[in-house]
Amino acid sequence: MSSASNNNKPALKPAVSACTCINLRRSSMAVTALYDRYLTPSGLNISQFSLLKHLTVLGPVSVSELALEMRLDRTTIVRNLKALEQCGYVQDTSVAGSRNRCLTLTESGRAAYNDAAELWEEAQRFLQASLGEEDLQMLTTLLFKIENLS
């Protein structure tokens, strides 16, 4: 068989894997990409938006407390905070010499969050309309159960 005929193979249709982990990872990437597309005009991605949202609710907070509240690894939080600090959306307001950082949302960070919130709401509405209220509620319940397996 020539190499030219290899290029004529039909594209494989996306299929559900027998591996639950792979299915969850694929789904997670698809949902992340969806939210990122909706948030593009704000200049934020979903990870950054979520950090700003949590800082809006929590107020000044340590990285450890933020990681605990978001149920994410500290290194993930720190990596995603770098861009927000460089943009001036988040600042470290801890006392000089302190071992714990105290993260505070700046006024420009609050404005960026407020501007992106409607875009996030649009993504939420799209997902709800696409899946339907009942399936979305079932998905949320299942994801909560999965998160609590370990």
C-alpha cells in the first residue's frame, strides 16, 4: 500500500473510551475550552476568572486558604496567580518578612472580574441549554460524588 493511500483513510469518529478517567479528562478539556472561548474578550481564562471570583468572595486570604477553599493544589494556585499579579489584579499585602502571603484583589482586579462575570454567565447559560437542566443537575451530582471518592 502506498503512503498516498494512507492519507485517504476516513477520519475516526470520536468515541467514548472504556476508561472513565480518559472520558473525564476529555470532558474537562472540552468544558475548559468552552469557558475560555466565552471569556476571551475579558483577557482571562477560566482558571484566572475562578481565582478572581474566589478572592472577591473571600477577601484577603492566604494561598493555603485559597487552595483549601478552591480544593486545588497550592502549586496550581501559585502558577495561575502569577499572570494576575503581573496584570495588577492581585497583590500580596502580607507584612514584610511574613512567611505567608496574603492575597488581596485590587480595584483593577475587581473591575476585571466584574467585566468577565457576564461572559462567564453566558457560558453557564450555554452549557445549561446544551445539556438541559436535568442532565446538568445529574452531572453536577456525579462530579461531586467523583470528587469525594478519595
